[in-house]
Amino acid sequence: MSEGILLFIEQRDGKLNRTSLETLVAVQKIAATTGDTTSAVVLGQGINEVATEIAAKKLAKVYTVEDDKLATYTPDAYVGALKQVIEKLNPRMVAFSHTYRVRDFAPRLTAALGKTFVTDCISFRQDGNDTVFTRQIFQGKINTDVRVQSAPPIFVSFQAGSYRADLAEVGDAPAAVEALAVDLSSVDVRTQTEAPFQEAKQAVDLTQAPLIVAIGRGIKEKDNIKIIEDLAAAMGAEIAASRPICDNEWLPMDRQIGSSGQTVAPKLYLAIGISGAIQHVVGMKNSQTIVAINKDPEAPIFDIADYGIVGDLFDIIPALTAEVKKAKGE
Ligand SMILES: Cc1cc2nc3c(=O)[nH]c(=O)nc-3n(C[C@H](O)[C@H](O)[C@H](O)COP(=O)(O)OP(=O)(O)OC[C@H]3O[C@@H](n4cnc5c(N)ncnc54)[C@H](O)[C@@H]3O)c2cc1C
């Protein structure tokens, strides 16, 4: 019998990756239209807290898989363990969030099972018995619908920011947590993971920031970034940027938003002097509220903005900063 939809929960050092909750929302929405049961699986060592946290959500069951070989992430052990879990549970669909780790091991897992992997999806729709997934191609210029014709399970990953983690439904009662045994004795772990390090000293995970103030080429020169820093400090926001700003080394690369930077979905995204090129937009379009400031009323960023201010940022930003400070009583 099929176990419905199985969601892979990503954790690092016993801490849940927030994008797993976004994919949980996708899974819950699919299940609401298909009637599938939904369960989740988490791998590692010392994962009780993550399992309990996820079990509070609306899920039929949370499976935990603990093994010495899963203490630190390696693609070999993850593929070995998940292959056994999937063979045991026989789900109709296996869902992941499209993280770097998933990109590392999931293609190998699906190939090992001879299945299709529909990657980096942004939405789905139900068409009869088929779940049709939408994914972007050509740097986000075109959306394509993908229907999987091979036998289940279907493997699918969702892009960060496609669904809102805070909309995950909570269950009436916590889901049962069940430990699943796997035998990894024959799994040859061929990589040894070194301690994690941050390439840039200031490396920041913008995906976790609720408020983002992003600047583009409209800022004109590096020294002008100071006015944006003042606004961000007053708002308690993180600074981000379009690619030219990072290419010019005016801000570090880890602040870049877009197809070759981070994908974010904060509560508020303030786009200042950013034109709204598709490569930038794919990284921020799922923000809950987008406010754009641009002197060109025809700038494409206004197409996706909830609020737009047409004007010169050098007039608007200092005035905005002063208002924010006034509102805070500073
Ligand atoms: C393969 C590839 C990958 C890419 N990846 C990314 C990516 O990850 N992220 C990314 O951002 N880009 C990326 N790009 C680049 C992207 O195509 C755009 O060139 C870039 O996003 C433009 O940045 P911008 O909006 O800051 O600059 P511009 O397009 O030059 O826009 C500047 C805007 O500022 C406004 N402006 C100027 N002066 C003022 C002022 N005084 N007050 C108010 N507004 C003002 C202008 O009206 C204009 O709209 C990529 C491109 C390619 C080909």
C-alpha cells in the first residue's frame, strides 16, 4: 500500500532547515487536493528535537532514522538510508526543498531507484489524477509544466520561497514519531565531511531575515551605500543587493539576491534603485511585501511591487530613515 507523500526534513546539528517547512506547506496543499496521507522523514543522530518540532505540524507520521553513519551528512549514507526508507514505505511522492544538500544527494537517490526527479519547482496544480509541477527555465523567463509519466514514486523538489513556512498547518494532536531501522553496514561512505566553514567572514543567511533592504545600481557609487546602511540599521533589516553591486565588490557576494545569488522570501523586501531584471526578481518575488523605490516609473520592478515610490532615492532614503527613527522615538 502506498504511504502517500513522504517529505524529507533537512537538519544540521539537530536544527531544522526552515525551507523544509516551506516544502511541508506544498505537501500539505497537494495532499488537500489528492487526499494523500503525508509523512516526514528525518535522518541523523540526536534528531529528537527536530522530530518533535515537525511532529507538531499536520502530518500522519514522522519517521526518524538514526545511525552512526548519518551523524554527519554524506551523500553515500543519505542515499543508502533513504533508498531503504522509500523501499519500505512505498510512497507515491517524495518531496524535498531544493537546498544545496538535496542537489548533492537526491539526483543520485532517484537514479539509484530508476526514477524521475522534477527539480526546483515553484508550484503545482492537480489535473485529474496527475500532479502537474511548474518550474522555471531560461533564467526564470519561461514557466514550464511538468507531468511525470513514469511509475511512482515521483521525486520533486521545491524552490526556497515558493511557499510560506508560516502557513504550515498544525495538527490537532502531534504526529506519531516512529524510529525506522536501516542497515548501512554495506554502504561504503567515500567522502569525509570536514568541519563547516564560512567562505566570507560576514557570511549571512539572508533566507532567515524577516526584513531586507536591497540596493541596486541606482546607488551610483560605493560611498553612497552609507545612506542605505543607516536605513537598514534604523529598521533592523539586513542589507542585500543586485548583482552589479556585488560584482563591483561594493558589498560581499553573500549579499547578492537572484538567480546566481540567494533566494529569499522575507516579510518585507525594499528594492531601492533596482530595475527588476528577471535574474534579480527570481530571487525575491515571493517576498510577502515588496516596496520598490525607483526614479523610472516604467521600471519592471514596479510590476511585482506591492507599493511603489517613483522618485530619487537620494531624496527618499534619508527622509525614510528619519521617519523610521522618529516612529521609534529616536
Ligand atoms: C546569467 C546571469 C545571471 C545573473 N544573476 C543575477 C543575480 O543573481 N542577481 C541580480 O541582481 N542580477 C543578476 N544578473 C544581472 C541582471 O541581468 C541585471 O543586470 C541586474 O539585476 C541589474 O541590476 P540593477 O537593477 O541594480 O541595475 P540596473 O538594471 O542598471 O538598474 C538600476 C535602476 O536604478 C534606477 N535608478 C537610477 N538612479 C536612481 C535614483 N537616483 N533613484 C532611484 N532610482 C534610480 C534606474 O531607474 C534603474 O531602474 C544576472 C545576469 C545574467 C546574464
